[in-house]
Amino acid sequence: KIDAQPKTVYLGIKYQFGQKAKRNTTVTFNFSEWSLRRNILELFNEIDLYKSLSIIRLSINCSNFENRPTTRGSIFEYEKELKEKSLFKHCTKIRQKYGVDMIKTAVEMI
């Protein structure tokens, strides 16, 4: 098992009449499902320029993986990020063993 974290997150949006919006960002958080979701939502809110058009495709990509622990970011959020990472690992184990829908966050239940 490789315990690597992505350093670049990319989001691309394709709209119904061919318009596109895309952006990538360098991340400074410890990777977890929830921190990735927050980061993608922030990118989405920044680049969603054609709000009246239907979205036909979202592209999400993580790249530039590093094995070293994250040393950038807020020292005030570091402990919270470590707890999220631990929770993410435990949730992943349960989902692998019992199925993806075994554990859901409140956002997923809406």
C-alpha cells in the first residue's frame, strides 16, 4: 500500500453548448475525502461561470503525489486534518469490506 497524497487537484466543467471552464490548484491539506470535497467545491464556486447552462460533464483529477507528509498549511488546522485522515482511512476499510453505501456523511444523505 502506498500512502501518498496529491498535491494538485484539477476540476473541469463542460456545459451543454460546448463552453468549458477549468482550473487546478496546489493543495496544502492532508488528504481525506472531506478535505478533497471542500477543495473541489471551492474550485467549482470559482469557475462556474455559466450558471444558467446545464453541466454535462465534471472532470476531477488528482496528481503530483508525494509520500512525504504535508508540512504546509495552517498549524491551527493540522490536528483536525490528522483526525479527518484517520477517520477517512477507517471509513475506507469499512466501505471496502461491506460496500460503498455502508457509511454515508450527512451531505450524502440529502
